[in-house]
Amino acid sequence: MLLACRTRYLTINICSRSITTPSNYNHGAISDGTKAATHRRKPARGGQNLSDRYIRLEKSLRGKDTISREIDGLVHPDPESPRSRRSQDPVRLFHGYVVPEEPKPPADDECCMSGCAVCVYDLYEESLEAYHGAIAQLRDNLTAKNIPESDWPLHIRNKKLDIRVEKRKDTILSAFEEMERNLQLKKQQADPGAVLPS
């Protein structure tokens, strides 16, 4: 005996539009939390069972505590772990003293030339002053230990008086001078007949 499933359709007219829904649709399923029919309306479309999705979401939220603990372990590793030692730059020591590294000057595209309060050139100047202070302290300590200057690393040795020492220009001033020169060139290219001051 073959049973045929029949569904009655209910037609609702709303503002000259009609919506046809099966009459066995459980209209209270959303508000009272009861489950609707378990079969899919159009199995050919593939659809997704949202109750299974909710269960997966709940499991993932419960697992986030474990994941966050693992992430904290990655962000704040134990000091004894070998990973933290490898990630740090090696510290250069000379007779038990740390040899400071010279700070790198900022690249041309790092400064916006707007005169901001925290300029990369200001930061570079401060780090350069701290570097020179650390080098002077290191030289004093090495001299106090009677270590000959010929044994010192090249970049911390005192400069001889007969070698001409180049005087560094203020990097901020030179950057703004360069910007002004570029502006003058642009003005001159825009109006070739104008005479610009040198």
C-alpha cells in the first residue's frame, strides 16, 4: 500500500501580495522554542540544520577558554623556554659589558613632515644620544679595568685627534632643508620665469 503525503496550503493575502505556506508549518516554533519538523523542505538545495550549527557554536565557545590559555602561553612564554631565547637578538658582550648597537636612522618614507609631536627624527636623536652615553660609559669602564684600547671593538674605540671627525648635522634640520629644496624646485618648475632665493 502506497501512502501519499498531502500537504494543505494556506494562502494569505497581504497588501495585494499573497504568500503560500504549508498549513502544517509550526508558526509558534520561533517564539516558544519548540523544534519544527525534522525533514528539510527542499532536500535538493542542500540547506543546513541550524540546531546542529548551534551545537557546534556552543562547543566552540566552550573550547575558547582552552584556546585562550594556549594563546596566552604563546604570547607570554616561560622565560626558560628555548623559543624565547631564539627570538631575541643576541647580546654582544665584551669583557662582561654589553656593547650597545647603534640605532638605525629612519627611512625617508617614515617621516610625514607634518611637525607632529612624536617625530621619528626626534626619537632617532634621543636614541642616538642614549647610544653615545652608553658608549662613553663603556669606554670609561674598559679604561678603569686597564683593558688596552687596541683590544676594544672598532666602533667603540676613541677617535684619534689626527683623524678628521665628521660633524653630524641635525637630522631634523637636514630633513626640513631637503623638503624646502624640493618645494622650491616644484615652484620653479611650475613658474620657470620666477627667480627663487638661494
